[in-house]
Amino acid sequence: MNDNASGSAAVLEAALRLAGEPATDMPIRFAFWGAEERGLLGSRHHLDTLSEEERRRIVLYINLDMVGSPNFGRFIQLTQDTNNAFVASTVGFLTDYFRENNLPVEERIGSPRGFSSDNASFATKGIPTVSLFTGAGGTKDAAHAQRFGGTAGQPFDPCYHKACDTEQNVDRQVLEQITDALTSALRRLTPPPH
């Protein structure tokens, strides 16, 4: 359920919230991908079927994968360091939400191969990405436990890729925080200058 019904739930809830509000000038497309675990098949197929012009119109891809981990951290991940002002403003909107609500957050930068979720499909096509993530099977260190709470020396998600990844494995409070941050950031987006 955390991997990745949590991300799907956050995306769907953000879409439902925004659908009930006046439209903005920023076109936003919500999408769900299949077969991520089998090689990012859904997102790769989607991008491969778009024309080059359609791909160029995607100014940013926001990925949500595992956003309800029970021993969570709050991470904003970029697949690459970028000087892109639109990406920077989006990250700023996300961090603003967390800081305004006294919720610690950590920004990370790594290669597309370092984060093997659907964001890698977009990054390899040259599309900037931002991901929200609360941790997978990696062990939470003492610094992260001090920053986010939870238990050091234990996985962020002890049920990562295991049968125990059920509804009880999702921290609903952090899932709501991630959903709120996403919705808040999407409300503030404005089209980048051409």
C-alpha cells in the first residue's frame, strides 16, 4: 500500500481538490503509471509515444512514490542539479509549505539511476523532475531520526517489497502532509515565460 498506493492516493486527492477550484493559467496533467517495478514500462511507453513537441511542452514532472512510510523522512528529490527557475520555484513552494507548518524536510539531488522510480523516465528525456518521497527499505540514521522522529537503525519502511505492505503500513499523517504540500505547490504554479 505504501509502494505505491500512497503516491496514487496523494495524486488523486490533489487532482480532486484542484478540480473543485477555479482553473489557473498553468496546465497540469495528472497521470498514473503501470509496471514501474518491471522497468518503468508505463512512464517510458507514455513518453515514447509523445511527439518531440509534446515532450518539450512538459516543463516539470512531479513524482510521488512511497509517501506514507511508517518510519518516515520528508524528502524532496531532484534527479539533477538544475538552474531551471521553474523547478527552483516549485521546490520553493514545497519547502515553504513544510516550513510554514513546522515540518522538517530535506532536499536531495541525485542521478536518475539513483532514484529508480518513474521520474527516471522523464529525466532521461531531459525533462526536469521533482519527487516527494518518505523513504523505502534504507535504514534511518541517527541524524534523520533526530530531524524527523522515528527510530534510528530501522528501515524507513520495514515492509518495503514485502507482504506486510498493507493499509496498516501507511502513516496517514505524513501521507496527508505530503498531499497538502503537493496541492499547495500546484496552486501556486504559474506558466514559465517562453
